[in-house]
Amino acid sequence: MVYERGLEMVLESSSPYAHDATKQSSRRLPEFYRPAEAFSTRFERVATTLADVNARNLLDIGCAEGYMISRAAKERGVFALGLEMDRRRIRVGNATSDLDGDYGYGIVPALVGPELLGRLPKFDVVVCFSVLHHVIRGGGMEAGTEFLEAIRAITGRRFLFDMGSPEETANDPGWADVLDFFSGDVTRRTKEFLESAGFVEVTHVGDTPGYVQNARRPMFVCSVPGSA
């Protein structure tokens, strides 16, 4: 696989997401790396969900280098599309795909918001990991709800979700205020937020590590009204 260290492209035999003490980009301090568990556990749930609904396709909103979509295409045989705004990450993902000779998935450069999402068709499974807290930071809870509602409109069967929590304040203490709604019981509050955007059967399916030691991000699988 390929990952980015500063301006240098480095070949490694591991996921670009699985940062640890031996694989450090110059862009983050070591204490703000997420272990490989953060990505392997999420993909395990994605794979299970794809199988549960016999999905034909997958959309990953904020796909970074395309870890989820590449594995889904190769291991589950679905057509997988990722949306990503960081062109450096897109270049890494495309280089990986070219080197591996992969087909069946791709990354589209996109500034994702409700307007863009409203132009898309429905996908059997949609995932959005580690994105919504940035939306809330930029536009508040109302913007976060609008973003989720737009995702719900293009979700055919299932939606998988996690986001940063107010506990992850070591790098930026302001997160506690930005995500104040979720304080106290992050899991319950996040479930309520997803339900307020119209998702149903919102199920907490485990936690993944955040960027700060001992901080966990609850992960959810949701349905949409009328989906089987």
C-alpha cells in the first residue's frame, strides 16, 4: 500500500490508516494517531452490513485514501464509490489502486454538502466515519442535522456512522464546546441525534478508538423508513 509522509510517497505493506509509532506522518504528533483497530473494526462492521442486506453498492462519504471502498470492492464484490475533498489523500488512494491493479471502486474529488448529496442516487449502504464533527464545528448542530438528513435521502438500506466526541480535546480544547450536546452520555446523545435526522433502528454496534488515548467513538448502524 501507499501512504504519505510529508511530500514523500512511501511504499509500505500496511494500510495507510494504520498509523503507529513506526509509521508517522509529519502532519500529526504521535499521540494523535489512531491505531489500526480504529479501521479494522469499522471495516468488519461494514463487511457484515454489506452481507446482511446483500448490497450491490457502497458509498463512503469522506473516504480519505479509500480503505473502506477498496476492501469492500475486493472482499465483498460491490461497486464502491468514495467522496473526498483532500486531493493529497485522493492521489494516495489512486496510486494504490494503480499499483495493485484494482477495479470496482473509485474516489471522486468532492466538497460534500447537502446540495451535492441531493444530486446522487441511492446506495444500498452508505458510510460516514469521522466527518460530522467537522460539519458541526463549521456550521453548528443545525448544519449537522441537515447533513444527516441529506445522507438519509440517499441511503437505500443501511447507514454506518461514527464521529469525534467532546472527550477528544487534547489537541483542541474547543471541541468540548463545539460538541457540548453529546457530553455526559455520548452514545445515547449520538443515537438521539441520528434519530432526529430521520434514521430508524439506530443500533450501537461497538466503539472504535479516537485520536486521544482512552477516548472511544461509538459506532452505529441505522436503517431508513421503509427499508427491509
